[in-house]
Amino acid sequence: MQLNKEFDYTIWFIPISKTEVGLMQSAIEELKSESKEFSERTIKLLVMFDGNEVCETLEKVENGFNKSAKPNLILLYTNISGLDAREVLKVIKSRIFYNDVPVVIFTVASITTLIEQCYDLRANSYVVMHNDIEEHLKQCKRMLYYWLLDNVCLS
């Protein structure tokens, strides 16, 4: 995966509340202070709270409105407003332009049918987030480290 020119990493984050945004921002800041690989990078977190907004943004970026906003990673919570997360996932995975972008599904519940549906729609990962804030932060950091540094992409 090629790095964006304006930002080293662009993450699209579609949470269910502002609390998750704060936790993800904290995880990013902790990673930047703890890891040389991250300290030398800029990470742009583009936050959207609505499935419809995600689909509109997909269209704009793909059509050249802002190519530098193409994400390196999409983090999508299951219980978002607007268009259902599974529908958003289906739209993302149907667009060739986004085929090289991993989509990680976040949830607070381990529901087998939902997990199966998300994997059937080609989610790259499905993560049940901890309720404990410290554990939640650790999960976010491990996930970011894996998808942005450890994971090898062929594109």
C-alpha cells in the first residue's frame, strides 16, 4: 500500500460515540510516544458518525475530490447511525478503488450471526472491544500496530 502524500496514514473511523473517538486518539498518541515507527509518522483520523456520510465520502474520494483522503485503514463500529454497518461494508467492498483498504469491524457484543455476516461481506477483521478503558486502549494500539505496520499488503 502506498502512503498518502499529505499524511503518512489516513484512518477512517466510524464510531458509535465521541467516547470512542477520544479513546482512539489516546491510543494513537500513546503509540506515537512509545514507538519510533509511529513517532515519525503523521496519522490523520477522519471521523464520521453516520453510514450515509461514509458512503458519500467513498464516492467523493474515489471520484478525485480528495484522493489524499483515501484511507490506509477503515475502522467501523457495528451500531452506527444512518446506513447499517453491514451495508456500509458491502458498499466499501464492492468498489475496486478500495480493495486494498482493510476494514476492521468493532463491536461491544460477540454475536455469532453478526460476525459471520461481516466476514461473508469480506471484513478483514472483527474485534469485540473491552468495556474496561485500559484494555480498550491496549486493543486499539495492538490493532493499529498490526494493520499499519506489521501487516504486509501487496498493492
